[in-house]
Amino acid sequence: MSKRVQPQWTPHPNSKTPVLKLYNSLTRQKEVFVPQSGRRVNWYSCGPTVYDSSHMGHARSYITFDILRRVLSDYFGYDIFYVMNITDIDDKIIKRARQHHLYEKYVLENKSLEEILVDAKEVCKYMCTFCNSAVRNGEETVAKTNDSDKQKMITKTVKRCVASFFFRFTIIFRRLTDCVAQLQSALKNGDNNATELALDNLIRYGKDPISEWLDAKNGASVTDNAIFSALPRYFEEEFHKDMDALNVLRPHVLTRVSEYIPEIVEYIQTIIANGLGYEANGSVYFDVAQFDSREKHFYAKLVPEAYGDTNSLQEGEGDLTTIDQQNEKRSPNDFALWKKSKAGEPAWDSPWGRGRPGWHIECSAMASSICGPTLDIHTGGVDLKFPHHDNEIAQSEAYFGSREWVKYFLHSGHLTIQGCKMSKSLKNFVTIQQALCEYSARQLRFAFLLHSWRDTLDYSPNTMECAVQYEKLFNEFFLNVKDVTRNITQSTSTKTFTKWDQQELGLSTKFAETKVNLHTALCDNIDTRSALEALRELITTSNLYLRDNKQPNGVLLRDIASYITYILSVFGAINKEDTIGFPISQTGPSGDVESIIMPYLNIIAEFRENVRNHAISLKATDILKECDNLRDETFPNLGVRLEDKEGGGSAVKLVDRETLLKEREAKRQAEADKSAEKERKKLEQAAAQAAKEAQKRIPPAEMFRMEIGKYTQFDNTGLPTHDAEGKEISKGQVKKLLKLQQAQEKRYQEFLASQ
């Protein structure tokens, strides 16, 4: 071939690069992720039911899905459209709002002590009779029901309700009766202070049972819908504050059930028109058997083995569902789309009368209203699989007449507290705000990143200590790189670049391997634990490079630190600036606080170093103390850590002020412990020396006589001849005792000579 023409070009042979796979609950295996519309991803996530403070179980889901969302968007480059709901109409909300209203009203009535005491006794009586009444009503309903399946369902419901009540009863009843007894005793004794304290305890500890009692008496009288909306709005505000504190991204769209009543009603009407829903006594139910009988439909896609699980189905129907309502369904497997409102419940107009939405229908209607007939991703906690998510799927496919509503269903794992399920009754219930009082949002996120998103995560001191250590590892690496590369960040010059040797080539190879390993980990079901492990190994290699090089290559280290920063920002462990528009100035100083103040800190550090060196040569201890005071007292209060380097010079690092103050306090405590230990040993030595001196003063003939109860007879030199039981001491033992006596004789003579 003539060399005057271009040679043939061949591309690299195709290499098998990893592709993103996600664990899909619909198939129970990892599947290649392929959105329906190119890079666009329609994502719906089940939000909270806002009737109480958010807890770490909520954080498990929302931080987990925030991490997945960030990785898909910021690392893999998908265009995420994220929709989340707020459940503000629900049996728990209705009951809690009603009880809260009645309790607040009761407290404001300012009843007399005698009236409160009478009421408290009534509360105790109500609690005792409730279970018997529930069992009796349940048995009567079972006896009236001919359908064997319904009989089984109602029997299980009664047993579940009674068991749940007794569990709470044993704790609450004991506490309430103790409070009543304390109040009676204080009133009898005429002790005003004790009476006031007992009354406060009764009102505080008796809130739950008093609220239950008030609700049983007067719950039906609460009719104002505003009462039922105030509570969820308050806790929704608290939820958003918690999510902001945890650095969880906002959804693009947030839907509230109360704002979608017309859409929900229309959704139910279409399901009925499609022959898969029926009205009964003002309520509407989904016909599971009819749906499952159609060729293109399949009920319980996520958990087929749960089909007919009446316990789960009844829990999904809500706390306010009566046995009569359960009995009006065609089958125990059917579930409510619309509930006829009873007295004391909020209500909206519908073709079937005044009522409210069922739990499951809300997500189907709202997600469909925003995203249309299909979802790429649907997320929620693993405990929602059945019946909630399976019912969502059935309703939506019934509405659209389709085979498939969701392509990928992702479920976050459970959260346990030191190995136990989180529960208020077990007193291991941890709110998000309580957790944030002990750990930072970043540390909590690291705890989640260090575990698979779909596995159970145990929230324990060991888990959090591991997260804290990871944060410290990254932080110290960033501070060290900043310190050694600060001179190359301002502007580029001939000094910016230095020659690469084998050590730089080796570190660069490790850097490239880390990128490959991290990408492989994220492609494998977004394995953040393995990704963090890859970064940890890169930091270890970089730290060794820093240790072995007095003049490390700053450009390479900055590149590594920038990459790690990027990955941690993808994970949400580092905040990204949320700005709009162009920077104010292209030429002026940046808004980065560190770049502005660091030159001044470096001047101070250099000045201190010079003063310190002069003080050492002059042995000026007072000046050295002032230098140490600047490092140990002044700088930490400003969020500056100054580290004296071996061989001269200082490293200046900007660190969170609270972290530095905690470090200083820990150092002081360690020094105090060391000083206390030193003093303890000194006292022990002094005591031992005093005992030794006292021992010298004892005459040899008296030494064994002073061991009261050990010997009964002695010879004329004071040597024991018989033990405590009157038995003659053996010759071998006498020989040992004689040696001890002779040694004491020597010590005694030394004492006499010293006098």
C-alpha cells in the first residue's frame, strides 16, 4: 500500500462495559434500566402520612430515594421528573385530629380537681370495658355471617384489635392508675405542691387514654373539616423542615390528597365503568376477583403469595373501618376505593354520597394525573408492598385497561433500632430531630450510603460510629490536600506543573482504577457501599503518597480530591450551590470564604512560626505559651485548625467550629484523665510506701499474733504452731512462716537502727 495515502483505521474492539441495573421488586432480580422515553424518567414516590413527627424509619426511605435520585440524575445523566404525595386524609389522621381537638378543649375547660379525678376513674373504667365490648360485638357479627371466608376475616380482625388494645392497655392503664392514686393521696394529705405535681402528671401521662375516652364519648360531634386539616398541615410543615435538614431534594411536584378529591372521584367512576368496582351502602370497593379473572390483569404482582392475607388487607383498610363495613364487601380480598363517612369524620360530595377516599386510590389517581398512564419508577418502603402497592397497581391498570402501569418498583429496606423494630411502645422510637441532635445530616447520610438501599439497616451506635469515621477520613484528606496544594489554586504558572515520577504514575493508575470500580459499583444496583470502599482505598493510597513525598504533585492531588468531592456531592453528602444566572463578576474575588481569608491566616501562621522559633532559641517559655494559646484557644473558636509540622512549618485548615471545639474538649478531657491517672498512681505508691514503713515497725514476735482468727497457738518466739481450727501446723508450713519471720526481723532491725 502506498504511504502517500492515509492508512486504514480500525476502532478498538468492543469491550463489555457495565450497564445500569436496578433491583426490580416486580421481577425480584436486577434488571437493565431502560426508561420509556429516552433519558426522561417519570418517578412517583409514596410520601408520608402526616399525623406525627417524622422518625428515622421515614428517613430510611427518603434519604435512600434521594441518593438513588441524585445518582440517576447527576451521575448517569437521566432527566428525572420526581413526584411525591402527602397523605393528609387517612384514618390515623382523622382519629388523631379528633382526639387532639377534644383533649385541647377538655384542658381549656379548667375543671376542678374533684371533677378531673372522677373523669380519670371513668377513663380507667372505659379502658377495662372496651375489650369485652369489642369481643362481644365481634362474636355477634361472626354469628350473623354465613360466608366462611368473611367469618375467618372478621375473627382475625377482632383478635388483632383486642391484642393491640391489650398491649397498649397494660402500659397505659398502670401509668394512669398510678397518677390517680398519687392525686388522691395528695388531696387527702392537703399537700398543695404534691397535688399540683400529681395533677400535672395525670394530664401529661394520661393524655392518650383521656383522648381515647373523649373520642369514644364525643368523637361523633366533631364535624368541622378544618379540624381535620390543621393537624396534617402542621406535621407536613415539620416534615419539610426535616427533609431540608437532611439535605433531601424537593420533589418537582407534591400532591396532597385533599387537593385531588375531584380527580379521585373521576378515577373511581372510570374503574366502576370498566366493571371492576361496585358500590355498597355509600362506599365503593374494588372487585379483586373480577380484576384477577381477566386475561391481561394479575392481582398482587409484587407479592403473589400474599393473595388472601386478610390481616394485611384489613390493616390497609384503616383503623376506623367497622366490622359492618368489612361485612358489606363481596369478598374479604376486596378493598375500599371510597368510604362512606360516619359521624365525626370529614366528608366530600360524590355520586355515592358524602364520603372520603380509600388509602390506596389516592396514589393511583394523583400519580396518573401528573405522570399519565405509565411510570418508569415507583418507590416506597418495603412494608408497603402488600397490600398498598399491589392495590395501587391493580387500580391503575383497571383504570387504564393496561397490562403494565409501573416498569420498575424499588423498595427501601426496613430500619431497626439496635436490632429491634422501631416502636414507641418499646421506647426505641427516634425522631429525625432527635437523631440530628446527636449526629449531623452528613453522618446520617453516610450511614445509609454504607448499606445496600434495599437491605435492613440497623440504627445503632456501631453503625453511626462507622459513619462518623468515614466522614472524618474524607474530611482529613480534603484538609491535607488543600494545605499542600494551596499555592496552585490562585493562578497557573510554570511552578504549577512538576515532573511525574513512578510514584505519580502509580497514584494516577490507582485513580483510574477507582473510577472504573466506582462506575461498576453504581451500575450494579447503585451499590454505594462498594463505591465508598473504592474511594476509601484511593484516599489510603493518596495518604501514603503524601507521607512519602515532601513536594507532592499538587495538580494530581487536586484532581483526585475534586473527583471525590464530585462523587460525594452526587451522593448528597456535600451541598451543591443552588444559584440562578451569571456570577456577579468574572474578574473579582470569588465568594468562596476559604479563598478570601486563607492568605491572611497563612500570614498569621507564618508569623507565629517565626516567633515560636525565636522563643525556642531564647528559651522564652511565656512567649511559647502565647503561641500555643493562639493554636489551641483562639483559632479553634474561629473554626481554624493549626497543626505544627515535624521539621517546621504549619498546616492551616478550615474546619467546622463545633467540630474543633469538641476536639479541644476531648483533648482537655484526655489530659485531665491522664493527670488523674498519674495522681492515682502517685497516691497508690505513697500508700504502698507508708504500708511498707508501717510494716517495718512490727516486732517479729508480734507479726503473726496480729493476724486475728488465723492462728490459735504460738511458741515463745511468736511463731504459729496451730491453725484457726486448732490443728497443728505442718513442718513445711512452719518452715515458710519462719522465713517470713526472719525477713521481718531484718526489716525491724533496720527500723531500730534508723531511730
